[in-house]
Amino acid sequence: MAISPPAPLAGAPLSDRLASTQSSPVRELLQIAMRPEIISLAGGLPAPDTFDVPGLRAAFDEVLAGPDAIRALQYSTTEGDPGLRARLAAFMSTRGLDVAGDDLLITTGSQQALGLIASALLNPGDVVLVEDPTYLAALQAFQLADLQAVPIPCDDHGPDPEGLLELARRHGAKVAYLIPTFQNPTGRTMPAARRAAIADAAAQAGLWLVEDDPYSALRLEGEDAPLLASYAPERTLVIQTLSKVLSPGLRIGYVRAPESLHGPLAVAKQAADLHTSTVNQLAAERWLATHDLGDHIASLAAHYRPRRDALRSGLREHLPAGARMTEPEGGLFIWVELPAGHDAEVILPRALDRGVAFVPGKYFYAGEPRPETLRVSFATATPEELREGAARLGVACRG
Ligand SMILES: Cc1ncc(COP(=O)(O)O)c(C=O)c1O
């Protein structure tokens, strides 16, 4: 399912930058996957039944019915609401890093943070080092910023520190973009020793590390890993989001950056959209003030755990002999490597005919794609549907 760049209208040519940026094939696939007869293992959307509709409605009511109503409807500061920043900093500080509200910039989703970091730190043509595979929309943001994404060799524990150092030196790279916990798309988590080694390699290469961390709060079992930033706070930017723990519709992300980058990132944010929605920020602040985020996260884990288990056991039972898959302790994704000779893009139409959708892995590669890989998510289907979806996928793989 190759998506070509948008065709320019006659007399209205597009920028070279946009013409060479691909529309996300996953978005198109998600449209198909929404058909009622299809069990979707394709999406990464959080489960809608976990949204606290009454709680968020009460938070918006409190903001708009109280003395903050005018402030909520007005322009506000670029960095974000101080009350919200303080609450989010306290949350980020639970992972081995001391974060103050002033260290955070509120962004319009964490997706915006990727573009802001690209424009604040990098020039067109620069190299950004990425895991392979990595988050598709990060590749898109980097493409739009005219950057060259160069893949770092990876193993089951994440990027190879020596490979990172060698590539950073070879390309004179300034930034490495990493998703250390429950990575999208692989579900993989970097163990503590690997984090320390990556921090060490980054220090030797003089690299900024960008730690994208939307999924670590969705831990279903095991112990929290310290943030990668806790090993190299002076050179690591951490991006988190309320999208997976509260609601993606709020579009609230936040970046923690070393102090020298506060000003540059704020300038980039100002140029992008002045500031993130004030009313959404104040409602998020009220929700966080009136709810126990830890309890809410525990309820999310209780929701997702049986779904992860159902998909995992269904895949174990139905995937062809010789297939490998990741065994994530959290997040929303499992990564499958079919035996050599399989091509997930060829399997996809057969799978859709049988009523199951997934995402071929090839879309997530900055380097040479591996056609036998695919991503499945347990986010939105029921445990019964997930078991059935795995069975249908197994049949589709067999031809
Ligand atoms: C790794 C990663 N980063 C960033 C995002 C963007 O999230 P948001 O902009 O909703 O915060 C996502 C969403 O799926 C993601 O998987």
C-alpha cells in the first residue's frame, strides 16, 4: 500500500519538502481497519472505554464556571500553565530524574515536540540518528524538517551503543531520537545497563538524546526503568504526553529540556502556535488536581493486561512455526518477525479479506525494511476479539 506524495495542482506547486514527505500509510490503513467486520490490530489509539468522560467534563466545567474562565479563554504564555507544568513535573520526577515545572515546555501533543526539537537543534540536511524500526510519524516530522534519518543498528535490547558512537562520528550527528520504553513499533524496552551505555556513547559523541516516552506509564508488569535522561540529564530531552494516560484529544504533551535549551525551544514553539490550548491545559490541571493519577494508571493497566495476554497467547498458538515476537511488559504493541520468505504487505490483503488488520513492519524503517515484520496492537479490541484476530492472522500468513 504505497502512498504517493500529494500531486501539486497546476499553477500551485508544493514545496520540495512537502512533496517528498509521505502521507502516513498507517492513517489510510486505519480507515479500512475501522470497518465493523474487521478486528483491528492495526491502531495505536488508546482504548476509548478508558476515557474518564465524567471526570474531564467536571474538570472543564470547573474551569469554565469558576474564576479561571476568562484566563482559560485568553491567550497565555508560550511555556504553558505553571500549575499544569508543576503537576506534570512531579509525575516525570517519579522516574529517577529531578524535574521542576520550569524545566517543562507544554506542547500541542508530543508530536509537536518532535518538530520543535528539529527546528531548534538541527539545520536542513542534518542527520538525526534513529532506532530501526522507529515511530513512523517521527520519521515524517524529520522528513518535513529536511533531516536525514540514519538508522542505528539495534538488537533485542535496543540501539547498539558502539554503533551509535560510530555513526555519530561518521555523520557529525548532533541528535539521536530514541524510544527507550515499550518502543513503538517493537514494544521493546532498553534495560538499565543499555541506557547507561547509550548515555556514555552520547557523551563521547557530544550528542543530544531525545527520549520519547509516551508509553512508560502503561506498564502492565515488572519494575519501572529509570528514564534514559537520568543517566545523562545534561544532554537529554524527555518528551511525555497525556495522550495515552488521559486523552489524546486534549493534545497535551510536554518536553523536559536542559536549561540551555529552554529559550530556543520556546522561540520555536512561539513560531509554531504561540501556545497550547489554554482551556485544555487548565482542564487537564484540574483533572490532575482532583484525581489520583497513579490509581488511574493502575486502572489502565488492569484494562490492557488481559488484552495483551489474549493477543500474546493467540499469536503463540497461531503464528507459523519459526515466527518470533516481542514480549512487552507494557505499552500497546507487539512486534512479529515471520520466518524468512514471508512478506507482511502481501499477507495484509488476505488478512483484511479474513477480517483482521495489522501494520506491515516495513513502514517503520529508516533503513532497509524487513518485509517479514509486522506490528500488532492490543489497544482497542476485546480479549475475545484479540484471540480471534490472532487466529485469522495465522490463517492469512499461511496463504
Ligand atoms: C512514540 C510516539 N511518540 C509520539 C506520539 C504522539 O503522541 P501525541 O502527539 O498524541 O502526544 C506517539 C503516538 O502514537 C508515539 O507512538
